[in-house]
Amino acid sequence: MFTVISTARVYPPNEETLLDTRTVPGELKWAASPTEGGWEEVSIMDEKNVPIRTYQVCNVMEPSQSNWLRTDWIPRSGAQRIYVEIKFTLRDCNSLPGVTGTCKETFNLYYYESNNDREHYIRESNFLKIDTVAADESFTQVDIGDRIMKLNTEVRDVKVTTRKGFYLAFQDVGACIALVSVRVFYKTCPLTVRNLATFPDTNTGADTSSLVEVRGSCVNQSEEREEPKMYCGADGEWLVPIGGCVCNLGYEEKSGACQACKVGFNRAVSTDGACSKCPPHSHAEKEGATVCDCSPGYYRSESDPASMPCTQPPSAPQQLISEVNETSVVLEWSAPLKLGGRSDISYSVDCLLGALKGPLGAQLCLPCSQDVLFFPQQSGLRATRVCVSELQAHTRYTFTILARNGVSQGHSAGAGQSVSVTLTTNQAAPSPVTSIQAGDVTRHGVSLAWQQPDRPNGVILEYEVKYYEKDQKESSYRIMKTASRSADITGLSPLTVYLFQVRARTAAGYGEFSGPLEFSTNSDPLPLIGDASNSTLLLLSISGGVILLLISTAVFIISRRRGKYSQAKQDSDEEKHLNPGVRIYVDPFTYEDPDQAVHEFAKEIDASYIHIEKVIGIGEFGEVCSGRLRLQGKREIYVAIKSLKAAYSNKQRQDFLSEASIMGQFDHPNIIRLEGVVTRCKPVMIITEYMENGSLDAFLRKHDGHFTVIQLVGMLRGIASGMKYLSDMSYVHRDLAARNILVNSNLVCKVSDFGLSRVLEDDPEAAYTTRIPIRWTSPEAIAYRKFTPSSDTWSYGVVMWEVMSYGERPYWDMSNQDVIKAIDEGYRLPPPMDCPVCLHQLMLDCWQTERTHRPSFTQILNMLDKLIRNPTTTLRRTGGDRPVPSLLEPVVGPEFVSVWSAEDCLQAIGMGMYRDTLTTAGYTSPDSLLTLTHQKTYVKNKYLTPLQNMT
Ligand code: ACK
């Protein structure tokens, strides 16, 4: 009997055993051939005393042995290649005496594939040989009886793919062998998990080089990232893993499996990674959380990553301030105190008409009109500023600024995130009239119609139609006022191109003029010579010294007021249309807030649009500079810039800006035009049109004797026209003097300096202070501050004198007190050198002690127009010594009488009332009248003319 050492063995995991003789209980009872004398089954005990079956044969003494031993049928169980491990002992022939030639040391191994177990005996011819097996070098020593035997282990493999099972057979050819054990197995790649995919137990392929491709399946709580695959090699090893799986959200990989995240942790992204702790202000109360829920009062927006802390809506914006500018308002605020832990804050503006009433009062308000504009936008504002425009004038609005962030949606309590302001917009002038249409056009007229402005900003009181000949530009224009939205314009010249503009007026003042509408009147078959509606207008040019004589329609505004001077014949019927209503000047000091007045009448200009070039003088409040202004969308223009000195009191600022508030109300070619103001940054500035020739007094002194009388009268006419406009608006200038008249490059004179009126009113003692321009001021204004259009007329007379004397100082070197005294005694300034008598007469009329006897500016303007129309007769004779300038030629000479009767002259100069007295005294011709004035003037106090001698 054998005793086997170390036969106990553990199968490798990648081997599936089909047969192991050592584990078969009882006898094997394999088929043998021959059944006797060949292979014999022998039971022996292994080292653990467990009986095992062996087969032995030892016919070494007999030749030609062929002893077959066949196993039972072995189902292959899906194996494609089987391995046969044979443990055997083989006697060394040398150790056996007398066996030479017959003793063998090998045996043969066969197999036969079969679908079933039907073979009762061995059909040797069915078997295919696997190999001849010899004893190996490596062996284990086996103690058999008293001898040590060597235990060989040989493994052979063979492909078995054709039937369901197979038999193995051992052929002994004359050896002395003991088959200690036979184990048949096949190899598998054992179940494994790789990259979170499970790969099942897989039989290896049929060939030794074959690779079996296997698809893995994702482990629990995981999903495929890329199809998991591996190859099962022939030796039962897994090769080349491809793809794999990832744990589901809420799970993390641990030891090749997916484990749920612990409480307080989550895993929210499906990339690799472990569970992470819940971010601030969130929690996970169960295992396997994919997301941590926000704590009460905290939120997450849809786009917030789960790793981000939960956040809150912002608190209300702070410090909302509003700045109203007419019908616009600028709202500015500060960011909320609490941003809620986010940076995506934005603001929206709610606009309601009216005021909030109580905490829930918002419902009582109406939403604002769709026309209201928000710049840059109404909602989604990133900056803390918005400009709201196109509001209704003089209307109460409530603006609410709402702060929002990514978590405001649905969580915002509304009031908690908002701040409101209620304000009232200013009065604002109507928006421009846009749609003017011309109807019937005739030789002398046209009918116009237009629509109400888009934004009337109040009740429209009237419309003003301004029209002028295109060639003449705006230097002379006519105005017609009407309460309706149409006008029949008459008195136009035939075949002439006119421009028409319309503007509307409300209680807040005039809106802007519409763009000009241009068209031509029809032709006139017979131009009438000497037609009363035509007159001669001289356009003057200093540079060329050329007088352009143009026939044009008289374009001056004439009042229908009657008085001493109003008896002059009115020019035409057309005047009946003119000036039916008047705009009244508004004193800016009647405003509670002087800044409001400035912004009502003056446009705020962005300082960056102004380019200062040089200092041109010093004004009462600071420097005066010249420069350029380029407003958006407009061409660059030259401007004068008056600035307020750096250290100023509030009162000085108000006084300074009051000039702009006054100037801004005027729109006339002989009134200095205000471009705007700069009040929002320093220095505070007033921007006006630039007048190239500066102030009139200095200009005349510089060009002493250079102008024709008609040029000088042209200047005076301009000043009178501006003054008429001011008096029509009930504005009293109080400081009319040549120094306050500015002259542009076309010799157009414009009234400026609107700063004095207030100063005088404020100071009851001012009448006798040095600030009063005594020489230019009427006696009643000096005596008891009676400033009226008539006191301006007095000043105008002095300006006439200044002009005609080329900037001479009125009353020369006399003291103010002497001037007051002389005037009081009835003395007046004499005619300057070369001054036409009619002009001096007009001056004397302006200096009537009784103010109601002084001519109005309408009358003065009328007078000057007549003088200009008939210069050869009216302006020829002078009160001084110089001859009439030759440019007025052709001089009519003695024909004076034939064209200009003594009566006409008296009428023209407003002395018609003296006609009878003078005629009786023998003064029947203009020449004699001139003699009269000369004869009757004499000088008192060296210079002055006593006025009473004129009567
Ligand atoms: O006589 P001027 O050159 O004309 O000097 C004074 C100075 O500024 C102080 O008032 C001049 N000035 C004032 N306004 C204007 C203006 N709009 N255009 C040109 N010069 C001006 C004035």
C-alpha cells in the first residue's frame, strides 16, 4: 500500500474541477482493458489518512503490453479546453532486475469526445492521443513501503469543443506505474469587479492564445460611464480592462462598490469623487443625499451649483435720492446692507403715478405710462443709478427701487427689498410741434395747420408762428399768435421762399420751435412801386463798407398801444394779426428754490462739451471767457462763458444764476441768447452766444467816426427792437447802457446784462449808491426807484446819445450830483456832432421828465424804421458840424422839401402836436425846422440844452 505525502491541495480560483479522483467517494470502477492482469484499482491512505483511489499496473516482465484504463464520461460543463493533471509514480526500469527490453518508463494519454455516457467498454480506435507522458525530473519523493518513490505531476491540455463531454484513457505499454491521482479541470477567469463593473466567472477560450471578450455590468448604485469590457485570457487571467462605471449621485466608491453618503454629506455631481460635507446654510438628514437642502430662510437658485452655500435675497437698497429736472428724474441709491451672500444683485424700478398711502397704499397708485423711458433700463440694472424721462410735467410720482438677486424669485417679500421715493416733476414747457402742414398758398399768404405737441405738459394757451424770408435768415422775422392749431398767414411777398416755425405755450412757458417748414408764395403779376406794404431795408456791412439795398417786407413788431407817438400811420393791415397775446417774463426770485428757476429756463450743459479758449474780461462775479461749445448732434459754436468765482456765497450764486434764469426766457435776435448753464460742477458757468465785437461803447470808441449815420441808426434800431421785445414781456432792464449792448461780427447789437434788477430791489438805499448808473437812469427811478419801461426809454435816449457820439461819456466829467441837479433843472444833453436833428429830437423825447410823455419802444422802433426808409430826407440834416457821410449818396439835396414835408418830419419825430404853433410862427419847411432847432438851442452849464426851450 502507498502512503501519499502532501496530497492535500487547494484549487486555484481560476480552475474549475471536472474530476478529482481523490474526492470521489468509494471506488472509481473505471473501465479497463484487459479487465484482468492490466490496470488495477488500489485504495491507499493519504497523509491525512483519507482513503484515495489509485490505479496501478506493473507488467514489466512481459513484452507488447497495451493496457487501457478509461475514465467515466466527463461532462465538459462549457469548458472548451480541459487540463489533465496526473500525479503518478513510475518505477525506474534500472531498479528492476531482469526487465530489460520489456520494461517501459512512459504511458500514453488519450481522449474521446462524446455526447453521452454510452460506452460500456473501451473502443480504443475512437480515442485520440493527447501525449506520451514520461516521468519528469521534478518529482516528490513518495514513501512506498520501505522505499522512497518519486511522485510525478504532469499536466496536459486539450481542446474539447465538439461534444457535451469526453472520456480520458491511459495506455500502459509495459511500465510499472501507479496513477496516484487524476484531476481534470478547465480554467476560468473568476468573477471580478473592475472600475465599478462586475465581470462574471468566464470560461477561457478553446485555444491557448484565445481571448474571450466579456462585458461587465455596473455594480449596484452605479451607472455606466463607458461600456465596461475586459478580456479573459487562456490562463484564466483578466486582461485589458476598458471603460467602467461611476457611483450614482448620493453614493461614493469604496472598495469597488458604491456606498451611500453619510448624513450631513452629499454627492451631487456625477463625476468621480467622494461625498462632500454640506455647504454652509444647508443640511442632509438622510444617507445617500444627492443634494443638501437649504436651511430655512436660505435658498439656492436654479443655476447655483449644489456645492455653493445657500443664500438669501438682499435687503432693501439704501439712501435713495432723486433729482428732478423738469420732466426727468435721476434716481440714485446705495447697495443694500445685506447682499445675502451673493454677488448677482440687480435692481428694478417701479413707477407709479401718485403717492403711496400707508403701508399697503401702493395699490392705490396707477402704474406709469408706457411712454416713460428708463435709462439705461427699467430692470436688471447693475448700477445704482437710473434716469427716468418722458414723465408728465407737474405730476406726483412714486418710484420704488427693488433689489433682487438670484434667489429673489418667489422668495422676495417685496417691501423688504425695496425703497421708495415720492416726488413731483417740475413744470415743463411743451414738446416741440412736429407736424406742420401748409394748406392754401396764395401770392400773399398761406394757411398752416399743425398737431398738438406730443407732450403738451399742461394746457396749451397759445401757439406762436414765426416766419421769415429764407434769404433773410432769422435776422428779421414776424410772429403770429393764435389759440387754435391753424393760422392764416397774410401779407407775404409774392414768389418768395419763407420758413415757418411753430411753438406752443403753456403756463410753464414756450416749448421749442418746430423745425422750419419751407415753401414759396405764388408769383405776383404786377409788382407795385411805392406799395405801402413794401419798404426799403438796408443791410449794413462794416467790412466791405457796402450798403445793400433790398426791397423787402417790413418785419417789425408793432404794438397797437395808442399814445403821443402812436398816431403815426400803421404800416399795414397785417399788423392786426401780430402780437395778440404776450408772454410775460417770470421773475426767478419768485421761485422758492432759485435752482428750480434756473433749470426751468436754462438748459444744463455738460461741462465736458465746453472748451474754454481765453479770458476776454472780468465780470461782476468772475472771469468772462470765450470758447467753443459742441452739444451732442449739433455743430460747434463760439460762446462766451461767464464763470462764478471760486469762493462764493449762496446769495452770490443765486444772483449770478438769476441772470441765466432771466436771459433764458428771452428769444429775440437783439437779445443775447443763452446757450445754457453749468451748475452741477464747478465752476458754475453761464454760457451765451459769442459776440465778436464785444461791448458797444468800447467798440464805438475804437471805431470813432467810421460809420455812416444809417449804420449807427441801424444799431440803434436793433437795440430798440430788443427793448421793445423786453417791454412787451413786461421786463424792465434798469441798466440799459452802451456798455451793456454787445455787438457781433455783423454789427448786430444785442441787449445783455440782466443782472441789475434784483440788486436794486433788495437794497432800498441803493438809489444813491455808486451802483446806480445815474447818467443813464431816469429822474423818477433815481428818486423813488420807479423803474418802468419808461425809465428804460430814458436810458435808451442816453444810449442813442452814446452811439451818435461814438462812445462819449454822457455828461462828460460832470459829477453824478451835478447831473441829477442839471436834469432836475430841465437841462439835457445836446446833439452829438453830426447827429441828425430828428435823432436828437427823439433823444429829447426819451428824456421827458413826465415819463408818460416818453415814447414807447414800439414808437421808437417805428420812428427809426421811418428814418431808415427815408434816409436822404430824414437823416441828412445834422445838429453838429460834420457833413453827411458820403455813403448815403445820392444825396437828394434841396428836394428835401418836395419829398418830406415839414408836417411829415414833425410826425416822424413825434412832434405833430406842435404843427400849428410852428406853422403860425412861420416854420413851414423842414429846412426852417432845422434852423429852428439850431436857433433855439443854447448851452447852459457849458454843455446842456434846456429842454423847455424846445416848446
Ligand atoms: O467789452 P468787452 O470785450 O465785452 O469786455 C466785456 C467782458 O466780457 C466783461 O463783461 C465781454 N463779453 C461779455 N459777454 C460777451 C459775449 N457774449 N460775447 C463776447 N464778449 C462778451 C464784454
